[in-house]
Amino acid sequence: MTAGQALLHRAIDYAGLFPPAALDLQTTASNYQKYLNGPHAWGLGRLVLPVGLADDFVEQYPSLVAKAAISLVVGSSAPEELIPLKDLGFSLDFIECAWAGASEAERVQNILAPNARVFFEIPTSSDPEETINELAARGACAKVRSGGMVANAIPPVSEVVRFIASCVRHKVPFKATAGLHHPFRGEYALTYEENCERAIMHGYVNVILASAMLYNEGDIASACDVLNDASPSSFSFVSEGIIWHNRIFTVETITDVREKLLLSFGSCSFLEPLAELADLEVTR
């Protein structure tokens, strides 16, 4: 496995239904089926599906219900939304919802099998320590929003590192969502519209390596430096892994952190993150 493959192995949860792509169900399902059978299937994670489209999905793509790995996104009335999905054939093994307190989390988890993974989205604007400690006690996972369609939806480096460090301390796996289309931190268009707003966005290489640093007892300041580094030349892809300045993150280290800490990230484009790594000739 190359360093690029370790970074993105089953990493990209395909969220084509969500902005800024906002594709229709037919296009999204067709794309996922194509990616599932394509040469880059090794990088494909789950199909991200809002529960509001579950009925239509079952009716139009019954074979995908059993075949695809699906992450269901539920709303504020999460438990009530989940109950009918059992009868539709969904495995309910991977759920995403907003954190609405311990009692609501308990209601969600009581509906699911003990081995189901529930990712509760936590705001980064305030210290997440107490909430992540609660998730650890419940055996739940966390979710962090790493970008959005407007500049102020992108959390600052300090908040992202604080979130990851808390997950490391409490041994809580997490996924990221939004904004991680590009390998490296930099200024990018926030949507696919012509002349749209641009902003400094986080890179998934930066986020994964910052996670690896914290996971391996690195300090907060160094993790912030990794996440803040917008120079692709700072990162060298070699056979052993990725070198950032004088530090090497081995393929084994990256694989370990991907399996135990940063499990995946949602992206409305599956091909865009892969294409930019392919340009670096690390995934071929």
C-alpha cells in the first residue's frame, strides 16, 4: 500500500446528494454504483443518504440497499425516523446525527444494534471535551464539520486540533464532513458556481497527519503547524510514507490512525480528492 492509498483507503464517504454538488438521487446512486465497480473502489467509503430519501432509494435501487455500505443521516427526530428503516432492509450500522444531549443520544442508541456506529456531530466553536467524554462513555463516535459553502463555516485550525486532541484523549473515533476535497490547505472555490466565493480550506492530508501526530503523543502546537501548512512542498511522498519537514509518518502509522481514529470524511465529490492525489503520482 502506498502512502496515498493509506490516506484514502475506504476514506471518502460519497455525499453527492448534499451541497455544493446537490445531485439528484438517480445521478448519485448511478455514480456510487460506478465507483463501487471502478478502479478506485479502494478509496470509496459509504453512500451518505438522508433518511428523507430512504423510501425512494429502496423503491428505485433495492439491490443497492443490500449491496452498498450506507451512512444514514437523521434529523432532529432521530429515533422516530430510524424505526421504519429496519423494515426497509437498511442495516442501520452507520448513523450520523446532531448531538442534542445525552438523553436524545440514548434514545438513538437504544434503537440500534450494540455494534452500530453512531456519529454525533459536535460544534467546534466551544470546548467539546465534556461532550466527547460523554460519547466515550456511550461507545459512540464523533463528527466534525470541517468546511462549508461559506467562509465562516470553516472552523479555525485551533478548533479542529482541539476537537481531534479531545477525541484522542477519550479514544473516540470520528469522521469529518464538508470541505475536504483537496489534499493540502489552500485557497479554493467554496462551490462549483462560476465566480463563487473563495476561502482558505483545510486539506485532508493536513487533517490526517495532524490526527496521526496527536494520536502518537504529538503536542498541540506541532499539530496546529501541520494543519496550518499550506505549502505542498512541505510534504514528500516516499515509499515509506509521508515526510513533513523532518518527521516521517509511515504507511503503518497512517493506516493505524485511519482505522482507529479518523475513520472517513464526507465529500460531495468522490473523484476530486482522488484526482489531486493522482496528480502527485502517489495512488497509481
